[in-house]
Amino acid sequence: MKNMRWVGGAALLVMLAACGRQDAEPAAAIPVLVVHPGTVAGQEAAAYPGEIHARQESPLSFRVGGNLVKRHVDAGQRVTRGQLLAELDAADYASQAAASQAQLAAAEADLVRARDDQKRYATLAEDQLVSRSALDQQTAAFKAAQGQANAARANLAVARNQAEYAQLRAPADGVIASRQAEAGQVVSAGQTVFTLAADGGREVLIALPESSIRDYQVGQPVQVELWNRPGQLLPGTIREIAPAADAQARTYATRVSLAPEAQGEVELGQSARVFATAGRSGTRQLPLAAVLRGADGKASVWVVNPANGAIKATPVTVGAYGAETVPVLSGVSAGDWVVAAGGHLLREGQVVTPVDRQNRPVLAPAAAPAAAGKGH
């Protein structure tokens, strides 16, 4: 009888405990850090200092060497195509041209004499007054004189060209960006005297670091801010990335073309900053801690359901892992709220409170589940 009373009491305690568990309030949703794909630190725009340059910058030099006797333009001056920029002392080249002219006159005189002799010998050979070998000899002399005249004529053309090369002229309309020589200086052939910034496109020359060079590509849109106009952003595009890094700085020279509507807003030599978003166009990024590996070895992330705050494991396809982020090729969209950290402590269907990096809720609080089992 005592045993029956003990068993009945134990059963009553078990029922009371079960009823108490059903009447207990559900656990509060825990806060979790969430981010949108593509808005994490790895996708923030980086700023690179640069300088405004012309798309076509030509170093101008004489094709011959000599003493620079006169400079007609200075740095910053606008020039037109064919305008005289500088002159060398052309006295020696003029003398060479005169000597070549005299040599041509002598060669042409020899040619006239040899031509007349050849014609005369040809007439005598028809009358059999001279041998055939004598005619052949005279014909060879005529051809040699003709060659000498052609050579003298070519030498005269070269001498005249050299005299003209003593004048440096602008190959196109533009602005003299810099000057590297002064009057009185002896310059060699090919030595830069001026740098001409041709009219046309304007670009920003920047240097991309070696560590992030793979995050940028030709054709990627960027924004340009001039130092003297803070807050005003001009549209641009990466036009060229050097194929090799600078041996000392370990950076890649990069040219950013400004949009046509922004060409008139800049001046040569202005300082600027280029804001470029790391990451190839169309590729989303997530923090490394957001990506989990399941038992099957496949990658997945926790995505928060905005309707009820419950999380769901979503398979994703990822690219090569970076230092802080990983590119997500498929599986999530730009508007998804993805758990950025602590995912290994969560479980499927768990209700969470998503917050941003400033600990602010990003979704309305989910309704608490209705209590069940009351009345026991």
C-alpha cells in the first residue's frame, strides 16, 4: 500500500514538472551580426591619390644633335600643330647641304659627259669604227656616272632634311606640359626638350598596390574627386593597368579615363583621388567568418528570414579566399541578411535578432511564439 502511494506521488511530480515546462516562457532571440553581400569591408571603396594627365603625352626631341640657340615656348603655353618650338644652330647643317649641292652638280656634269661619250661610241660602233668592247666600256662608265649622280642627289636630300630637323615643331595641338632643356644647352638627338600634352582625353594616373591588383580590372567604373573640389565626384573608368609592377614601389601604374562630360572640369597637373571598389564587377563578397563548412564539405551561410527572424542554412558557391573576405559566386542576393559571425553556435530555424556593426537592429522584432500547453 505504501508503494502505491509512493508511485502515485512520483507520477504527480512528473506531470507537474511537464506542465511547468510547457508553461515556461520561450527563450529570447539572441542578437547576431548580419551584413548584406557586397557591403562588407572588402567591398568598400578605396581611395588612391593621383594626378591629372593628358591621355596622349609626347616627349618632343630633335632628330639631330646640336646647340640649342633659341626656345620659342615655355611650360604651360598652348601650341598648335606645326608651330615652331625651338631651334638648333643650323650653320653646320647648312654647310653640309651646300657641300652636297656642289657634289650633286659635279656628279651631274660627269653624267652629262658620260652620256655624250656613250652616244658617240654607239654611233662609231654602228660604223664599225670602234670595237664592241670599247662601247661596252663606255656604257659601263655612263651607268657609273648615273649612279654617282643618284647618290649625290640622295645625300643632298639628307643634308636638307638635317637642316630642317634643326627646327622643332609641334606635332599636334596641345599644351607644353614640361620643359627639359634651355637655350645655350647642347642636346643630343632624341634627348627630350619638351613634353606635349595633346588636346583630347584627360586621365588620372594612379598606382594600385600589388596586394590588391587582382581586385581591379580594365573597364571597371570608378569615381574621381579633385582636391580643390572636395565632395564633387566625377565619373571615370579604369582604362589601362600596367602588365608589370614597378621594381621599387611594387605598384602597378594605372590610368583612369574621365567621362566625356567631366573632361572640362579638370586641368593638367591637378591632384585628385580615385575611389575604386575592390572586387570584380558582379562578384559579391562576404566576411570569412560568414561561410561555414557542412559535413559534406560544401559551403553554406545562415540567411535570416525577414518575416519571422528565423535562420536558414543556404548553400553557396565561393571563389578564392582572401585575407578577410571571400567572393560569393551564387546562392545569395544583394538584399539578403547573412549572419557574419558566430554561425557555428546557431541551429536551423533558430529565431535571432539581426543587428548591424553599430549594434542596431536591422529588422522589426519577430513575434514571440504563442505559449502552448497552459491549463495543465
